[in-house]
Amino acid sequence: MNINLLRIFYYAAKLGSISAAAEALFVTQPAVSKGLQRLQEHYEIKFINLFGRKISLTDAGEVLYSIAEKIFEIEKQAEELIHDFQERKRGNIRILSSESFGAYYLPFIIIPYRNENPQVHISASILPTELVVEGTAALNCDIGFISYPIEHNKLIVREVLEDRMVVIVPATHPLAGKESIEPLDLEGESIILHEKGSAPQRIVDDLIGRYHLSIDIPLELSSNEAIKRAVAGGLGISIISRNVAGEEIKSGQLVAVPFSLGSMRRKFFMVHHKDKYFSEALQNFIDMVYQWADEYAKSIY
């Protein structure tokens, strides 16, 4: 099979249009159209249907796409392996992370790692969990960190860290003087939450269902920093990982009150492609992730 024609087909099918495939491959749109035509003429099988410049796959096209996807994933893995042997202990580690882990935990791992491995370049991007999953499955990063467990046929998911959840309130709030919070203490409160699917959102949904609470949710914010500012500004209270609000709690700007019904906890997870090649630099980084997580767990319990 002509690998160049297969590559044209793969990108056209993946991106759904001739123009997008042409842009991704740095070729002209007529070149993409001609490549698709040649592929189908060679095998005398129709792999795609064209609606203008939009593409849909036939049954044969769906099968070919699944095979092409595996071929180009293996190609990317081979390039990474060769690059690692070229670079040896030098190299790059590409990380995608959800906001909470990436902003409030990951720096405490990256800093000591970089001190010990100054020759390794690390890039980290903060994205919603679903985009971390998508990017990791597409081998656009080496490892990802997510805020809730997922199932994906291309990924391996490992628990990394468990942290305590607390209610954060302004220092002047009536709940600030309590030693712990009962679920019914939240009745009638305004609670500012992270977006749907987040650990705090799931906790609040569970409390509402279990205790039939009437709770107002005036804001849903995608940023922990925005949530903390809104709470400090008196717009409501929130449920958050204690470490996320550590600085504000230390300064007295916010007060953290634990739950009485056992320790409310949330977990963070590391994900990587099931066929990911682990360079020496990457394996050392992963070892440091777990070492730091163990030390962190001992410090809070």
C-alpha cells in the first residue's frame, strides 16, 4: 500500500474535510482530492463519500481508518523511541493536566525533578479533563493527569493521589466558627462550584440527593482561582481540595471547615497511552510523581 495515499486518507477521515486535511499535511486541496481518488481507483473500492468538501466514510472506509490509525500511532511511537536513543538522558517530557492537579500539585513535582535533571525540557499544558484524555489517547503528550477516573481502550489509568475536601468560607461567615460541618449545615447556602463532572460537583449532587438539601448554585466557574475570589468576595461558599486553597487559608482570607461525616476525599489520576514507550527521563519523572504523592499523603493524614 502507498503510505502517502494512506496518510492522505487518514487525515481526511480524521478531520472530516479535504481543506482541513490539506492544511494538516501542508499540501493543496486538489492534491488531497487526487490522492483520495487514486487510493479508491487502485483498490476499486469506495472508501469515502464526498458532500461538497465534507467527508463521510463507507463501511470499508471505517475499517481502513481503524487500521490507518494504528499504523500512524506506531509510527509516532517509533519516532519517539529513536529520538530517545538519540538524546539519551536529554529529551522532552510533554504533560497535559487538569487545572487542579496542574496548578496546585504538579509544580511541586516538576521543581525537584528539574533540579535533579536540568537537561530535560518539560512542557505542561492545563486543559479540561476530557481534552487531557483526548490528547493522551492521540499521543500528543507523554502523560496526563486527570481529576476523575475514566475508561478508554487506548489508555492506562493509575491513581496518583487522594486529597481532602473542605468547605471554604469567608472569615466572617457563620460557618467559619464551626469545628466541622454537617450536611444539613449546607441547607439554604449558596455554593459556588466547578464545572459539571468535577469532584466538588459530584459531592454536592450526592449531598443534595442523600439529604434532600435545598442549595442555591449561583455560579459555576471553570477556574479554582475564580472560585476562591468569589468566595472571598462573599458570593457564596465552596467545596474544594484543601491544598488548592492553602495560601488563602494560611493568610486568613478564607477559612477551611472539614466535613463531620468522615473525611470527604477526591482522587487524581495519571493516564498514558497503553503502548507508550517510557524513556529513561519519563520513567524517572513518573517515579518522582509517586514518591512525592506518598510524602504528601503522609503530611495530611
